[in-house]
Amino acid sequence: MAMRLSPHLTIMANAAQKAAKRLLRDFNEVEQLQVSIKGPGDFVSQADLRSEATLRQELERARPGYAFLMEESGAHGSANWSWRWVIDPLDGTSNFLHGIPHWAISIALEKRLPDGGSEVQCGLVYAPSVDEMFWAEKGTGAFVNERRLRVSARREWHEAMLATGIPFAAVPPPRRLAFARTLGGLMPQVAGIRRFGAAALDLAWVAAGRYEGFWELGLHPWDITAGVLLVREAGGFATGALADDPRESGEVVAANAHLHARLRALVAEGMTAAAPAAG
């Protein structure tokens, strides 16, 4: 891209583009999976692993001392890291498997703080099928390719388009119930609710103003770390439903300043109402 990126973002963009080339080749072969000896599940897991290996190789070569937290292979590097990459090599695996061109590579970079916590410095979400690269650096704003992003300015609840992640069969019953209660409360009030199946892209689309808000429970740091920074740098809010840091809670509520508090309250109500089912 023509815009001048920081050294860290340049490294991230180059790594994502290299991993994307192989993912696109694999994606174009998805239609042949019915006759594949390996079968669809193994095929996609190999695509994940190849992407992750490429990302690690490229990032490690550029910044040898940085640690990693990755979806497929977990944590690598020193436990006392100063800098850490947080990576989802293929967000939207089910979409990928079914030939749906809505999936992404997500990379974030965390910096260790003196108090032992961490702060996200850079985030990148790349959707190879449409060649959209969403990126942000703390304090500098959020962008897609060369265009600056701002969250939606809509204030009215009845005009809001929201996105979410619908629980599937393996999700514990209390979380399914929490989702159902929140969905039931929201549907009569908003313009629509969408489920596209890639949390990193959902957050990027909130940053781009395509959705007014997004919520999902039971996520992992690699699903949301880059996307949360994108939303915040685009002028929005991204928190947990009951906690401030979604990286720790695994629940995320993202929206513009006008709608975030109400969406967060409704998601929290759904979780609280479902809590007795855990017993």
C-alpha cells in the first residue's frame, strides 16, 4: 500500500500478505474437498497450520526476540516477554471450509507495561478474498487500505445494524441461554442483526461503520485483540460485558459512543439471567 506504515505495521502487513497467498490457493481448492482423501476437516486444519507457520517465520525473522500467542500452537517465547504477537492465522474457518469468502488473518502486537499488564500497540486484520487490510496503531487512528476509518455516527437504536456470533453445538448451555436472552431482547428494537462468522472482521466492520455494534461471548485473545484496537482507534468503544478488558474476559461488546452503553447493558443482562443455569 502507498501509505507509509510504521516499522511494526510494515512487518505485519508483509507477513499477512505472504500467508494470504497460500491461503487463497487452498481456498480455491475447497470445492475439491469431497474427493480429497484427507477430508475437509484435515484440509482446513492444515491450511491453518501452514498460515500460522508462515506468519511465525516472517515475524520471528523480523523481530527475533518477540514472543507469540497463536491459535493453533499456543504460546512461544519467554514468559517475561516485552513484546508479543497475538495471531489468528485463519479467522472464519467454517466459512473457509464452505467456500464462503469471508475470512481473515488477524495479527496484533502487545507491549508489556511496568505494572505487569500489557497494552496493544498495533492491530491488523486482512481479508484476502476482497484485499481489504484493516490496520491501526495506538494513538494514530484506524484505516482500511489507505482510507481512514470512523465508527458509525447513528444514534437511534431502531436504525442500528448489529453483528454477533451465534453459539454452536459445542458451546456450553449457559452461554447459549445468555445469547438467546440477549438476542430476544434486541431483535424487536434494532434494524437488523447479522452473523457472518469471523469475529476479527466483525470488529473491523464496526470500526469501518458498516455495523453500529457487535457482541460475542466465549472468545479468545487471538480472535479480538487486533479488532478491539481497530474499533477504539476509529472512535468507538470495545469492552467486555461485565469487565473492561475483553482480552481477559473473552466477551466483547463493541459499538459507537452513542450505543455502546445500552448494548453492553443488554448483553450483561442476558449473561446475568442465564447464570443460574450454570449450577
